Amino acid sequence: MERIEKGKEKSLENVKLAIEALEDKKGEDIRVIDISEVSVLADYFIIAGGSSPNQIQALSDNVEEKLGRAGTPVRQIEGYQTANWVLLDFGDVIVHIFDRENRLLYDLERIWRDGKQIDPKDL
């Protein structure tokens, strides 16, 4: 049980670092969903928006760098070249960065509504 708590604690630290990285580059409408009770994919989804492909790539780069420095390397990156939906997989934390159109289209907040929405300010 203690190992699970330590793992969850590390995941939460990574969530905080990812949010800081997104805020540093002016990420829009940052949301956090705790999916640990409804999925084995990860503990947390972070969803953010960017206004252009360049900003979305900058957001992605900053998250990857900040978590990498903290000892959590990215496992996989999807969508970086097109930069309309970039997915960064850090294991227990998955970061989604969308342009406006694709965020509305895929609406992950609705799809994962069974997860627990967490206000980033409460972390």
C-alpha cells in the first residue's frame, strides 16, 4: 500500500510540474482529470490548449524538458509534427495539448467525465 501511495505522490508531483510548464508558455484552459479509478491507462490526464502549431510545440517541448529534468522521461510523443493534438505519455501522467478546433472535436473532458476533475489551482 505504501508503494502505491508513493507512486501516486510522484504522479501528482509530475502533474504539478507539467501544469507549471504549460503555464510558463501560456497554455490555455488547463484541465486535470484523475482517471486512476476508471482506467489503467494512467493516473492523470492533463488537457491544455494552444493557439498555433508553434505554441503547441513549445508547450510540448517545455513539458518534456521540465519532467525530464525531474527524472521522468517521456515514453512516447504523438502528433508533434502536425501539432493539432500532441500527446505526451509519461506513464502515470498523459498530457494532451490541442488546438481549439481539435479540442472541441475530441472533447476528452466529456469522454472522461467518469474521472474526477481537479482544479489545477487546488494542487
